[in-house]
Amino acid sequence: MRIFDPHIHMTSRTTDDYERMAAAGVRAVVEPAFWLGQPRTSPASFADYFDSLIGWEPFRAGQFGVRHHATIALNPKEANDPRCRPVLDLLPRYLDKDGVVAVGEIGYDSMTPEEDAAFAGQLALAVAYDLPALVHTPHRDKVKGVERTLAVVAESGIAPGRVVVDHLNEVTVKLVRDTGCWLGFSIYPDTKMSPPRMVELLRTYGTERMLVNSAADWGRSDPLLTRATGEAMLQAGFTEDDVDQVLWRNPVEFYGQSGRLDLSDLDAPAPTFQGNSILRGGS
Amino acid sequence: MTPDRLRTALRDVPDPDWLDAALRRVADEPASIDRFFPAAGRRCGRGPLPDLPGWTADEAARALLLTALPRGHAEYAEALYRHGDAAEKRAVLRALPLLPIGAAGVPLLHDAIRTNDTRLVAAALGPYAGHLDPPSWRQAVLKCVFMDVPLAEVADLDDRADGELAAMLAGLAAERHAAGRRMPADATDLLDQLTAREA
């Protein structure tokens, strides 16, 4: 089973996770820029974070044979802090980078006017830089949040096929299915979605434009739940090809729209200078 | 290395017209390098160049873009390094000996050597590392051994390695021996040579 996790925050994960993910079949990941639990207070702090998403983290992933790409944005939560909003001015230089395959995570947290402005402005950046957009949907007041999200997406002029609306569930999937946007589902140990519930949605709505991610981060989450979902699909009677579509070909097609997804030589031996010190615990 | 050799080695890139146009534009309008520099991998490819062992197409194209900057604009190299992803940083490091900047690029070497990215550490120890002071250079060579970066990546190693470096390598060898771990073969060879030279 080859797995592409289209949404996972590897910065928060250990090398043990990379090893377990690689062993489970995860060969490529996309790490969206988001918040870090501890609120940041200045654009410089974001610049260091973004630099890590296009510098150190892809290198670290490469040591384990995992290909790493990123999405870059000011997340909705921190868009509310006036000290962080100048981050929007930093984005253009990152949106030109090879490893950046979408603008994201953008969208709503509490649906404030500040979030409206950051969301619309960053959808315009996605259009200007010819990139897809990864849209987070709020955890609270979710239905209204998804409806408002879809209205802003429609108004922005971005092609719906270049947008993934993420963190959907049984209630919100219906709102997005017919819009032409891609549908993202985060499989979590307790909250969001579980593998059996995900299988039910795939039965009901089919496997097209469906993206399954672990969204693993610094909270209670599990980077192997993509694999568990693939196994649950097989047990439920889906074919190997269905699993490959959902866990590999769909994310490749979605992020491939950036023209920057580089999955070449994934089967080649590990990169230059194998045996680097990070495998041994750092220098 | 010279700009002419880079240019010749890049003659078969997928989009040579893009590169030619970018080089002309950078010569006329230095600030335009900001957008050409990150795009070079997408336009010129990232594979090794058959005629230029040790160079990839994106690296060579980026180095060439830097050499196309008009005189007095070499400070762009520092900004492109500071704002670059790992491949862009590496290209700046490799271009430093080709730029009319004297020793002004040394802070970039220190930055690269501080990282834990083997590609950057190796690129910092090319010919431009002649500007590094001896203590920094020795520490960087020792770090290569520690990170398993092949010592063949280090420019002027035989001429520059001295008794002090030998003592540092011997210390590392003793620690490795005590831990039941091996030294890389090229480091053991270097230590043997230096020990024989001192004797």
C-alpha cells in the first residue's frame, strides 16, 4: 500500500514517527503551515517556521525515504492577532519556492472580519501564484463555517477543482460534494473522523476528489491512521485500486496542479551522505 | 569553475530560452533575480550535469544567474541565501568563489556550517572556504567526519590539514573506539597520513 498523507504537521513529530510511517507505506507527505499551540507574536517567528518547512523538515523526511512538500499561509487563528498580520507580506517569497505546492491552511477559525480579510487575500494569492488552496474548516459552528467558506471560495474566482475543503465529516460532506471542490477528511483517534466512519462516507459518496489525511500534529493524533483507513477499506470490500486512488493518486492529482510536486526517484536509494548524524541522534 | 563552463554545461536544459532571457534580464534589472532564482529548478531541471561532475542543473543555473548580476550588486547573493530553501542556499554557497565579493560571503559559510544539513555543510567547504579562519575550518572538517560527509567534498584538504586537525581526529577516533564504533575510512586515512607526516 503506497500512501501520500496530504495533511500532516511533521514538525511536531519525532523520527520514530518517520520510521513507522515509512514502514507502513507512507512515501510522501504535505505539511501545511498552521499554528503551533503556543501563539506567535511576530512575523520573524513565522519566517523561521516557513524556512523550516522548506529547509530542515524536507531534509529530515528524506533521511527516512519520505518526500516532503509544504503549503504556506497565515493560519486563520493567528490572522486575528495584529502583530502577526504582516506575515501576509512575507508570503509571496515563499509561494515561489519549489517545495510549496499550495496556499494553506487558510479559512476560518472564529469567523471574524480579520479572518475574512486574510482568507480572501490569500485565495487571491493562490490565483496570482497559480497554486491550489488548502482550506481549513472551523471546529466550532462548523456547518455555518463551511457554508461561509464555500461562499468566499466561489467569490474569489479560484477554480473549485483547485481547492480542498478540509476536516469534513458526515454533516458537512453534503455541503461540499457538489461544489467541485476536493473533500478532505482528517482521521483522528477520538475527534474528527475514524477509519470505519470514513469507509462509510467513501461507500456513500465514492472515491473521487476524496482526500484522507492524518492531520497529525502536537495534539492527540496518529500518523498511521491513513494506513488504518486503507486497511478498513479493504476489509469493507474496496479494491486495492480504490485504496490506491484515495491514498495515493488523489493527493498526487490535487497537489500536482501546482506543477511543483516532485516524486521523482522515490524508489532510489536514500539521498546523499546516508548515515547522517540525525539518524544517530544529532551532533 | 567559470561562468563559461557553467553556461556550456547547461546547453541541454529543457528550457534554454528561459535561462538566456533570465540572464539578460538580471544583467539589466538586478532585482528581477528574486523570482528567477527560486524558479530555476522548475525551468532547468535538478539532475546532475554530465559535463560538470558534482553540479546539478538547478545549482549551475542559479550560480550563473548570480554571476550575471552587474558589478556592485553582489549583495543579492546574501539575501538569496537568507531567503532561500536548501537548494537555493546550496547554490549560493557554490557560487561564492565566482563572485566579486572578496571575503564578504564568509558569514554565509558560518551559517551553513552551523546547520545539520549535510548538503549545506559540504557546500560550505568548497574552494571559498579558503577564507575561513583555521579554527572554524578544522571544526567544519571534523563535523564532516561526524556527519559522514565524504572528505572528498572538502577543497584543499591535503594542503590545509595540520597537526591540530590530526589531534582533533585522534580524539574522535579514541571516543569512537571506546564506544565500539568505527571512524569513516576516509577520516582514518587522513589521520594516518597526518600522523606519518608529523612523525
